[in-house]
Amino acid sequence: MLTKRIVPCLDIKDGRTVKGVNFVELRDAGDPVELAAIYSEQGADELVFLDITATVEKRKTLVDLVKRVAREVNIPFTVGGGIGSKEDVSALLGAGADKVSINSAAVRNPGLVNELSLEFGAQCIVVAIDSKYVDGKHLVHTHGGRTPTDIETIGWAKEVEDRGAGEILLTSMDHDGTKGGFANTLTATISDLLTIPVIASGGAGNMVHFTDVFTEGKADAALAASIFHYKEIAIDELKMKLQGDGIAIRI
């Protein structure tokens, strides 16, 4: 059985780690390089680093910051934000990232998923899906959650898998930052449909929520930000709790 993964997320704006609620009301959460080093030492299985305004501001992810973070960690490291070409991916992988995450660019040009997967390998390509429940449908949103589309989340997840994505990062915008638990029903639906791993994101508030997303939500990995940034939950303690709940986890 593959072990489940705990993945802290570093949302970056202007070189600082930030965190909000439902993608708005951002507040400072610390230096990303320091946080990355702490999480690596605490036993995080992977890290995700998202430059959350890169697409909106039409600039590229901060490659220098990626280099600094990568020097501090010895675990797999995913980078996203403003990625739209093979050149962008090559620069980030060269800066030390293990994987890249694309969202808006994939929606704008679905063929980019095929192109990147062929060039760099599916294992390097994560497609992030920011989903919000609107008028009875789970719909994909782009540009850091600011721009709604008419694309349905579940169908899009299947399409990007077929195009060569190696992993899905599924964020429920309705749950993000609320600490009320993950979107387990949606996550389970997508996990059952796909053969590639699904990382659940949005809503972690306590240790039970992680157990629930791995059992009810059938997620392969669980991502969280604020509960780690503000030291509400320690990663090593969380892993001991999950192990005690019968979840296969790397201690």
C-alpha cells in the first residue's frame, strides 16, 4: 500500500508566505525559506510553493526564491504560479523544483498539459484545480480563484489525466481557510474516477480532518497551510495520530 502524504503549502505574495480565507483577506505567515526548512525537518513528505499572484500580475514565479527554498529542503518540492511554457518549466526544474503545478495556463491551452508531459515526464506535471460550487455544479476557477469558468471540475480532472498530468492538486475554494474540513465527497468522486494521485486542499482545521480526507475522501495526499504556519498542528504529531488511526503514513 502506498503511504499517504502530508504536504504543507507555501502561498507566496511579494516574497512572503501569506494565508487567507476563501482565497481573500490575505495575512502574512512568515518567511518561505525558513518555513520550508522547518517543515522539511518536521517530517513533511513534500512541499508546494505557489506564487499566488503570478498569473494575475502576468509575471513569472520568483525563480531566485525557488532556488533559496530548494537549498533548504531534502524532500520533493512542487512550484506553481504563472507557468505557461516549456521554458518556464525548464527554468523552475533547473532552479531546484521536482515538479511544477499549472492551472490557468492549462485551462487556457489544454494541449499544454500534453506538451509538458511529453517533454518532462508526467511525474513532473501537477495540474491544480481550484473548484467552487456554483448553481449546483463544481466549476473550475482560474487566476488564483478570481476568474470563474463554465468547465466542470470532475470532467476537467479526467481530461487532464488523459492528457498526461501525473497528479491533481484539488482545492475546494468553498472550504479553503475555513478549517471546517476537506471537501471529502468531491475528492472521493475524483479519486475514484482517476488512476493518478489526488492531493486534497482546502479546509484542514484539526487532525481528524486529515483522517477523514484519507478515508472518506480517498485522497492520496493532504495539503494544508495555516494550521502549520501558525503552529496549530505539528506535522510529527499529526503523523502519529494518523498512524494510530490505521492510515499508512511515513513516520
